[in-house]
Amino acid sequence: METTLAHGANSAAQPLLQVDSVTLAFGGVRALSGVGFGVQPGSITAVIGPNGAGKTSLFNTISGFYRPTSGSIRFRGQDITRIPAPQRAKMGLGRSFQNIALFRGMTVLDNIKLGRHAHLKTNVFDALFYMGRARREEAELRRDIEERIIDFLEIDHIRHAPVSALSYGLQKRVEMARALAMQPEILMLDEPVAGMNREETEDMARFILDVRAEWGVTVLMVEHDMGMVMDLSDHVVVLNFGQVISQGVPAVVQADPEVNRAYLGSGNVDELRAKLRAAARIPTSAGAAA
Ligand SMILES: Nc1ncnc2c1ncn2[C@@H]1O[C@H](COP(=O)(O)OP(=O)(O)OP(=O)(O)O)[C@@H](O)[C@H]1O
Ligand SMILES: [Mg+2]
């Protein structure tokens, strides 16, 4: 097993996250086969692919919910393949879920606090430490972070609302807030704009860009909205049947005939082609919403 190079190893040439030859099988189903790619620090990297391609499985493997059958995952140069999910979250891998996983009966604020809480309770020593003298400082720091997040995501007006009363778009935003409360170095978003209308999508696109610009967070996202993917991403990884069939800058992926072919079976190839060609520019400045 490789030893860690620790925090100083994060040079520009080294990816912040490196997925190498990852294979994941569920019984007879091979959800991932030899998947490899890197996420550069400060980048927005998108994983795309038809339904069932293995995108969520890949996310679950990176965040530690699934253990790969073979292959490795490195974060900041350290092999994290055998590190449990809560520990990975604590190390700086924060995420949201494809199907919203908020506590619907709880308020927005309480849901956001949970992100931080989960972060703290990862081991008993942390919990003891938390109960000790550092508790008050920690609570203040936490409040400060929560306030910054609420302000940043423009959800102040709903902070005391139960999540169940919110629109889908706002719930997705609260999920992002909770992921940010974990103070991630890499924010992993599984379909951040799925089911959103155009205005909500534009808002989310702006938040993703701002998270990187203002918070210095690296973003790894799974997304079906091609306009958004092509507009926001520095690097795009295309999965099909659990394999990487193309990757590179958006222009390279867009021009790759393999990518169009992969979507042939998904029933919406014309729509996808149109989207790829148009590569609709998403207005990111305020007031640009239609
Ligand atoms: N927990 C599981 N047990 C068994 N099979 C699974 C499990 N999770 C995923 N799979 C299978 O792995 C394959 C990839 O599924 P996955 O959810 O990763 O695809 P996806 O790319 O995220 O699709 P979508 O775009 O619909 O979200 C599918 O064949 C799926 O049925
Ligand atoms: Mg999925």
C-alpha cells in the first residue's frame, strides 16, 4: 500500500483526485470497467453519459459508499481506496445526491448544520475533542461558515422553512449548502440541475462557478444538461456501459463521434446532438435570466 505524500504534494501537475482502472461489479453487473481520469485542482470536471452508464456508481465509489472490485482512488496523492466514506468526507470530499437526501421535516438551517455535524462526528476522538475546550470556538466557526453559505446561496429567506415546503430547485440548493458546510476541497454534485426550470438552472450554474471562484473549491459533477456541461467544464469524462469512451476539454468531447454514438440507444440522440451543437451559452451574469 502506498503511503501518503501529505498536503504538500498538491502540485499543479498532480491531479487533486485520481481515479485509476476502477472496476465495480454488482453480482453479474459490471457497473464500472477500468475507469480512469484525473480531476485537476481548481477545475470543474463533468462526468456525462446515457442513463445507466455508471455515473452515480462512480460517485459512490469515489465517496466511499461502494468499494471497487479493483483499481484505486487517490486524493491529494494519498490512496483512499480503503478509507471509509465518513473519513473521506472529512478529508474534503463533499457531495450531494442525485435523489435529494435532505431531512424533509427539518428546517433548511438544521439540514445545513447536519453537513457540519456529520463532519465532526467521524470518530470518537473528534467527538471528545468537540465536547471539550474547543467546543465554543468550533461552534462559532461553524456558525460563521453556515452564515456565509446561507448568504452565498441566497437562501436566507427560507432558513427556517421546513424543507418539505420548498420547490425542487430550492431543495437542490439546500443540498448544495449542506455539502458546502462540510468544507469540501472537492464538491461532488450528482445532477445539480436535474428537474430544474431554466431560471433555476442558470442560478445553479452561477453558484457552481462562484463556488470555485470565491471559495476555491474544485467541482466534480454528473450532469445531463449538455449546455451547462459544455459551458462550465474544463474537463469532460464520458461514460458508456461503465467505460470511459472519451474525455478532454468540451470541444474535443463534442467533436468525438463515439460520444454521439453512445447516446444513440438512449432515445434522445437528436435532442442531444442539437444541444451539443448549440452548446447553449448559459448567461452567468446577474439579470441575464430570460
Ligand atoms: N446498488 C446497486 N446494485 C445493483 N446494481 C446497481 C446498483 N447501483 C447501480 N447498479 C447498476 O449499475 C449500472 C449503472 O448505474 P448508475 O446508477 O451508476 O448509472 P447512472 O449513469 O448514474 O444513470 P442515471 O443517468 O440514470 O442516473 C446500472 O446497470 C445499474 O442498474
Ligand atoms: Mg445517476
